[in-house]
Amino acid sequence: MPKGEAGQKREERPKRQAEPKKGERRKYIAVVAIVIIVVIVAGAVVYGLNATQPTSISTFKNNFNSASRVSIYITAYNGTALSYSIGCATSIIESIVGNGQNHRNASTIDLFIANQTTCVYQSGIGSVVTNYTFGSIENCTNTARSEPSIFINYSSTNRTTITPRTLYVSGDGQFLSLCGVASEIT
């Protein structure tokens, strides 16, 4: 250490750090902004994945029963598929409308029936049918997915998948005839 007057040690003063240049500040701000954006995007992805993860029937039922409108979407590629799918949908609707504790007015249930190219849509099945709306499968699916929905599909594989806002039921004729999910959602 340098010596000052009368041989005493002088303390060194810390050197002042130079102010960052404007270009360095901009880089720092850009890095911080990128980190914030990455965190926001990661959060959105995690939220989106959790919204589509399988869940319990009670979570679905709570979301379904508390919604102002709900959808039932039937895939009917041929007459056999239509008859079994409609039968299961009818059981579900009767169960929902006839439930004393969680009664739902039929006018708040939207019904979609899709074949391979088009979709027929009835808004509120509890009213007198004056006309059906025809549209693309994509438009009907998008509308159905904007509300808590039940999707019924005739298939050789019997399976039920439940997410917080969606219940997927697929099965053969026997599985859809039993339509066990009808008693579970009430």
C-alpha cells in the first residue's frame, strides 16, 4: 500500500466502475426482455399441457356443471356409428336434464353431429327445432371446444379420456349401448 504523510499507510479507494455504455445497456435490457418472454412462454406451455392432461371425473363434472353452456359432439361416419353414438348421447342428455341435484336446462346444451365432410349443429336442444346449421367439421369442433364438451365416437377401441373441460368416449356398439359414462357425469 502506498504511504502518505508521515509514513502512515493510506487506504486505497475503490476504483469507480465506469458507467456502462448505451450499447451495453441496450444489450442488458434485451437479455432481460428475452428471459421474461421465455418465462412467460414456458408458463403458457405448462398451463396448456395441464389443461389437456387426463384428470378425474369430478374435476370435469365441476367444470361441466358450472358452465353456462355445454356441448355434445357426435362423430357419425355411417348409419351404424350414428345409431350407437346417438343412443349414448341420448342417455347422457337424459341423465343431465333429469338430474335433480345438478339439473341442466336442455336449451343450454349444444349438439353437434359430424360425418366425414360436414357437421350439423343445433344450438340448445331444448327448443323447438326450426332449422339446423350446417358447417365444416373444423368450425363445429372449434365451437364445441369453446365450452365444456363431451365427444362421442364409434370405434373398435373402447376408451374414455377425461380432461378438465372435455370428456372423450370412444367404443364399439356394445360399449356405447351401455354408455356407462351417462350415470357417472350426474
